Amino acid sequence: MDLIYALYRKHNTSNKIHSEFESLHDGETLCSVSSQNIVAFTTRTELDDVSAKSWGSHVYVADLNTPWFSHKVISSQAVVTALEWDLPGHKLLVADASGVVSLWTLREHVLNDWVCLGTVNFAGEHIIGAAFFHNGKKIVIVPEKKDNYQYSEKFTHVRFAPSVRQFGGRSVEGCLVISTTGMVGALAITKDGGNQTLITCTESLGSTRHRITAVDICYGKNGQYLVAVSSGSVHMPIQCFRVSVKRIDDKLSISSQALPSFFMLACTSTDHSYHTVTQLKFVVREDADTLVVAANGDSGALIEIWELQEKPLTIHKLFQSKVQSTEPFRTVLWQHQSQYPLSCPITCMTTLKMALMNTVPPPLYVIVVLTDGSIHCLSRDTLKQVATSYMAMGWRDDVKHQKLSIDISSIDLSWLGGALVVADTQGQLYMYRLHPIGETGTMMSAGYAVSLLEYCLVTGLDWWDVLIALRPQMVDAVCDRLTEGFARQPPATQQYHYVSHLSLRAALYRLNPSGQARAADLTALLMLHSVSTAFKTLLRPSDLSSHDKGPADSLQAVMNEAVTDIDQVLLHLEAKEFTVEPSTLQSLHQLIQWVADLALNLLARLPEQRKTIGYELVRDCKAVNSIRELLIIIRFWGLLRNSCLPVFISSAENVDVLGLLFKLLSRLVQNPEPDDGLIDDCILLPNQVMIPPLNTATPITAITSPALYYLSLPIKLEFGVEPDCLLFVPDLSPVEGVIATDQIVDTIRHIYTFVDVMAVGVWSRAGLPAVCTRPESSRGCDSY
């Protein structure tokens, strides 16, 4: 276990003021990590409040890659007692001690903007546990075929029923909540047109209500929930219930059935030192067969693992039927498997949310935190200690302004099990890197890393916790194996995962200082794919009765011919099929300009390109062909609206820049190894037209940056303060003829966010001045 970073609140530098208000910042806090590696956590006061004026309960979210940027979701006067994410990682459940349950989601996938889907008040109920409905999707790695290149063989879909079904068998979105009085409530999201409403129902968990202090919920394979509860005393049984939720028309119904219960072995201990059951956790949220129980005592704690097994039961012959006389009667019972004593009481405990491997039992972790600040990582099978860590304060620089110890309140594992998030009583976060699950050594191998990354590609999980476990020297090997495996997939599989594959490769190359150019090329390829898809969807066939061949297909067929004159290509196409409304064309101007800038940069860099290991955009014939297709479309659109054409600054007025770019790119496609004539023409290109910068290689300030590998751990961070120590500026050699600029560009929409009135002047190789004054509201000049 390696502590990667510690994220602190802003504290008042005055010792007197700090000592007066420090206790008001403390309190029970929660943290929960989503499948997209977004952490939601609670604090008792707002993060920027140093005088404790905002006392209550506040819910924040942050990306684990840039955790210093935190965003508040909701504030509540009641204490937040449950914090849960749905399986895709887009919805957040917040429940408090007054019985208020609210569902939140991102607005247009923006992390700092949250929308409340609905709120339900279970008056007088203290919510203690919650879980979203399962969507019925579960994919695991087949260990016997983990070296197989085919995704369909390497990963398998496990039959898993949705928690709640609606018409057609589709899964229903919603959640289940449990209160301290034994109430079980269900919330379902219904969509009526464009509006979303919540329907609810409640039921008693048992035949009578009873007090609950610890609870955990897991999913059953048949769509039901398995709920384990405890009243807090080791002398009372750990009770289990099977809970089913059904939707009939616009109403929900809940049924609860009691299952076999058991007593902890701690209750039979001779010294009677263990008296309180504090934690219940299923080993995996999708495995209802194994339960971890933790009990505290006066001077220590005990962890027990119980497994639900089918056992034969002897029945007296008087009570046996004729069938049972030949076949033994079998029943399901809880069996004690192992136990692990600890020297200090347990504060909190967590387990994995999902099992990656399709093995019995799968390799899993159980992580516990003790009151002395120590964190113990135990294996699931025998509770053998795998790793341990202690939350010491020796690495703090400002200990004189802080408490001498850290009181841990909550912990949670990432979905792949590679990262552990720890929250203390003040809402400060600490992130640990764990040893890879399923690996024999302490370091992750390249083969296992590729399997995990491909699993993320197939399931949609975030791959951040895999990236932080990679070593710099293995990044290139992982990229090569990942690319080779992706190239062996069927065309339909490649098309479906193409965008995610490009994003993953760019994230891998961005880890290495020497991989920034390749990461920039992959980022440009990803944007090129998006622009090409957007432009082609605007095209409509002129003959609606012909569905065999659309405008994009006709364009692709023409591109296969050895034609270098752009106007000659236009003669082979139907102009009506490329007609688009002029108002729409004007709104696409910044993207049209970006395509032209990309073509200019690729050709200007061609003379200086050398054979290197890794990806280069200029050597990708498919990408170059895509640029040629877009230039043809832009040429057609320029005939409809001249103002939508890209802006160029050229040394002569009669230079057809679009035609020149198409000609050079066509020669490059016909001869992937450029000849001397093409190289000479590309060298002369900056003399004819100014080469604008692309801004694809931007500075990186994140945990997954090359700076992580040479910094001493842990990295000390502060909420709201971007750390300078993690700033990495790519050192890309400038290309002669490309004009450097300090303008700020939105890399998604490719528009200038702030541009002063400026003059773009002489470039070095041309020797011919061309000056253009650009106003603040314009991307470029309409005419020169």
C-alpha cells in the first residue's frame, strides 16, 4: 500500500483561532467512489469555511485525478448517513438521518453542475443503508482465456437479472433504502415525456420492526436483494432477508422473506471481550454467499467470514417421504470459514464492489481501519494480512497547525480495486495505491495491465486506477499489446470501441515525457473522427428511394481513385447530396478551420518526421484519407456560403490553399513513404501560407502526469489550490514555419476564449509580410 496523495482543507494560520474552531470541523463523514473514479464525500462544514459558520452536512464530489477541484452537490442540516453511486457512475444517492432521500445526476456530464431528479421524505426514519437497482449487466474475465486476443472469448457476460423489470423486461432505474427501525423503502424513476418523477413504497423488513445498527445490501443473481442486518449485540443473531421489488403499472411492491441467520462465534468466547457488532459487509456486492462480520471489544476486535452453503440434513424416517428416503434432504446454512483477531477496535471496513475473475472463490480484499490509525489489507480466503499502513503525521510540513493524529471515518475502494480512498473526520481525503488483485507479485505485469485496460474498454469502467499502477518503462509495451489486440478484433467490435480505444491510448502515452507527441496525435485523431462523423451526418441523399449508397459512401468510393485535383473530384459527385443550410454551415466554421489547420500542420511536419516507436498521425493513411474527404466537403460547402470557408494568411492572393492541401495529401496517400518531390513541396509550404498552431499538446496538471514518477510520496495537496509540483509542460520541438501564440483556445469547441485585437505578422521563412487584424469576437478574418 502506497500513499499517493493527501488532500487537506484550508486552515487558518492563527493558532488561537484554529484551536477554537477545530472541533467544529470534526464529525462522522462518508466517502463513496463511482465506477468513473469520481469520489463523493461529506464534511460537517464547507471546505472553504475556516471559522465553522456553515456547520451541518455537505456533500462534495471530486475527480480522483484532479481532487483539488471539488464541487458541492447539496447541503443539509441533518447528518448525511448514506452515499451511493449507481452502476454506470452517473447518479448519486444522498440520504440523511431525518429520512430525506434525494437522487442527483450530472447535467450534460459536467462535474460541477448537478440536477436533483427527485426527493422523498421518509419522515422519522434514520436511513442507514442504500443501494441502486441492478441493471442486469455483468461482465467478468475468463482466467483460462485471459491470453486470448478476442474480446468475446476473453470476457463473458454472466447471467444476472435486473432488480426491477418493466414492460419488455427492461431494467428500472431506482434504489432501495433501509432505516434503523427496520423499514425498507423503494424509489423508482419514471419518465413521463420529458419529465422524471419518483414512485415509492415501503414495507417492514421483518415480521415486526426492530432496531438495526449495521446493514449491508448485495444483489442476487435472480434479481432479488440479500440484506444482512444486526442490532449491534454479539448475543443477538445476524439476520438475513431476501427482498424483492416489483413494478406493476405505476406502482411498486416490496416483499421480504427471512433467511437463515447465525450467531457470531465471538458470543461464545470464554473471555466475553467482544460485545458490539460494528460492521457488516458482503465480500462482493454481486455475491450473496459470503459475509464479513466485525465485532469490537474493550481491547480489540474480531473479524469473521461466514459463507452460505448447501448442506445435507438428517431427518428421522418418520418424517421422510418416499422420495426423501432415497435422496437426502438439503438445506442452506451459514458456515463459519475463518476469523482474524485485531489488537484495536475497528473504525470502518470495506470490500470490493465487483469480482473481475470468473473463479470460485475470486481473489478479493477485505480492508479494515483500526482506532489507532492503522489500515490492514486482508485476503478474502484466509484473512491473511497482505499489506498494512499507518496514518502517521511525520510527512506533514505544517504539523503545528494540525492535530497530531488522524481520525479516519470512512474508506472505499475503486471498482477495479487498485485505489483506496480514506476520509477523516474533517472530510480530508487520502488516496492509497494497492497491490494488483490476482497478481502474485507486488508489481503489476504488462499482461495483467492489458487485461484490465481491455476490461475497462468493454465494460465502460474508468481506467484511472490502472494507470497509477503502471511503471514508466512498461507504458510502451502496454500500448503496443493493447493496439495489437484491438487490431485483431472483428470490424464491428473495432467500430464500437474505437473512440474509447483512442482515448485510452492517449492517456497511456501521456504518462511518459517522451510520449507527449504521440498523445497529441491521438487526441487530434480523436477530434478528427468526431468532426468527420458530425459533418457526414449532415449529408442527405438527393434520391430518397435509394438507400444503398449515401453521400458518404459515394465520397469514399471517389477517394479510392488516384486523383490529386480537388475540382476534378467534385465533378464525380452529386452536388445536391452535399447541400446544407447556410446557417448551419456558419455555426461549423471553427471546426472547418480546425480541419484546415490540422492539414497544414501535418504537411509542415512531414519533412521532419522520423521513424519512431509509437503512433504518428501523418503515417496513418486512414486518417489522411479522412482529412481529404473533409476537404472535399468543405469545398462543396464553400460554394454555398463563402464565409464558412477556412481562413488562410498566404503570401499571394491567387494561392488556392484548399486545392494545394488536397494535392499534397493525395500524393502522401499514394506514396506513404514520401519522395523527395513531396518533401520539397512541404518544405516550401510555410513560404506560401502561415501555419497556425494546433494547441494539441497542452500542459498537464493531474495525478496521472509524468511528474508523478519523480515526486516524493505522498503528494501534499489542498482543496481549491492547483499544485505546481504536478505541472508538466510537454517539450515538443517547434516546427519551422509554425507561428507560436499565447492565445487561449477551447480544445473541445476549438474557439478562442479570449483574443485581443492583435496583428499576426512576419513568419521567418517566407520573408513576405502578411498582416491581419483580428477582432475579439472573430475566429479569423473573412477576407484579406
